[in-house]
Amino acid sequence: MKTNMVGAINNALDLAMAENPDVVLLGEDIGKDGGVFRVTDGLQAKYGEGRVMDTPLAESVILGSSIGMAMSGLHPVAEIQFAGFMFMGFGQLINHAARYRSRTRSSRTVPMVVRTPVSGGVRTLEHHSDSPETYYSHIGGLIVVEPATPYDAKGLMIKALHMQDPVVFLEPTKLYRLFKQEIPDEMYEVEIGKANVVSEGSDLSIITYGTMLNIVKDVVEKKKVSADVIDLRTINPLDEKTIIESAKKTGRVIIVHEASLSFGAGAEVAARIAEKAIFELNAPIMRVASASLPYPYPGYENFYIPNALKISKAIDKIMSE
């Protein structure tokens, strides 16, 4: 079938619920209304209010309840309407979901998925446009994924629902309906912790994820530069092997992400390359990211988010060194 990211995730949830009666959904307005972006549209009518549950406007309660469900034998999928609201339940994820396997020496697990829209570019307000991947990657114990295509969104969601650990599933708002892609009708998994080498080249490695992937691909195509374009797909754990092999092969690396520059995922990628491939590099590692400031009002976001011009200039600079 050909569908966008919303349709791909909806299909993944539908298949997972049909396969496993322990999979339940909960969140604000996800039932009759199908969620603010209609990702869960039609699922309550199909599976009932006992498996697709509308909750109060209380993110800490949503996440705390999900942890309890997971420890009691269910496999909950919690929707948080926007990433900025997820901080209200931060303690539940960091202090409990992320730690229970370690706390109980693996005698108890917390199989759950937390879905939330992330990133900007659609003229929303600041709490609707956060890129929080590093918050949830830093603690350890949480798997953090961010698909850039409908195919990956479906496969990663199904894989997440077959795991026994908590997964933070970040869905770029701008990509929800930006384009459609042919995906299989049946169930399939995309490996978590494995990056996707979207294109191969010899002169440059561009490592990216989420909303920046399509922009990077367009710039590389227009400039006709021979580049490895790598979509991380999983922020935690990182596919270090693919990253290091590419850096050693090309000798030049640019890391592109929408999240703020300071202390972002790009810094972690750059550090690992510096530790394990520094002598194979022909130029300093470059990062293209948003300014280290709170997300701006809608009228300024095009100056804040990395764009094709900034990426193009970075390519020109690194190729001249």
C-alpha cells in the first residue's frame, strides 16, 4: 500500500493489536477523535474502549499508568500530544521506566512505547516543536527512535512492540503527511539500533535523522557530491559501527539535525568519531543544527532550523579543506 507516516503508524498499531491482545493504547483524545493528528483513527471503534483509552489531560498519569500496565503484563502504547508536554511526566520515564530492569536485575521489565510528535517547521508554538531526543537518550535504559519515512515508521513501531524494554518513539510532525511511500501490507520489522545508509559515496559522510533527511538528500543530489547519507533512525542505541566505517572511508563528516547544536545527538556522534576515527579524517567534523536557544515564534523558525543553504555551505567548506 502507499501511505504517509500517519497511515504507516496507524497500520502498525492495528496489526500489533490484532496480533497481541495485551497491546493497549492510551492518551488524550486518542479514542473517538483518533488523536490530535488522527494517528489512532478508527482503532477504538475496532478494538473497543477497553483497549483504546481516552485519558485525562495529565501526562504524568498517562506515563505512570503505562508503567504499571507494562509491569502487570500488558504492552501499553502511550500517546503524548506534543513533545513539550511530555516533560510533565519526565520523572515517570527517567526514575521508573528507564530503571526497572536495572533496579530488579532484569527480573522485571517495562515493555511500553511512548509516542509523541516532535520537531518544528509547521508554524506551531514552542511547546509543540521541541526536539527532545537527547533528554531521553542520556539516562540509559530508554530506547529512542525517530523515523524519517513511512516505511521505517511502521517497521520500527512493530519492532518496538515486540521488545520488552521502554521505547520513546519520536514522530516528526512535519513528516506526518509530507509524502507517501509504498510499504508492505503485512507485518515487518526495522531493526532498532541499525542506521540506514540511504546513499553511498566516497568524498563525504553526512549523518542525519528525522526532518533533516529529505533536505540533506536534496542538497546532495543538486550539488552532485559523492556522499554517504546515513539516517540514524535510532538515537539510542547509536549504530556506531556504520558511523565509524563511513567516517574512515570518506574522511569528511557533517552531522545535521534539527535539535539545538549544544549537547545534541550530533555532539555524541562527533565524539565517537573523534575517539575511533580521528586519524582517518581529512577535515574537522562539522555540525549543522538549530541555534542553542528556545524554539522561536513561528515567524522566525525558518531562520532557526537548518535549511538547504546552511547544509550546502557546510559541504562547500568541508570539501575545501
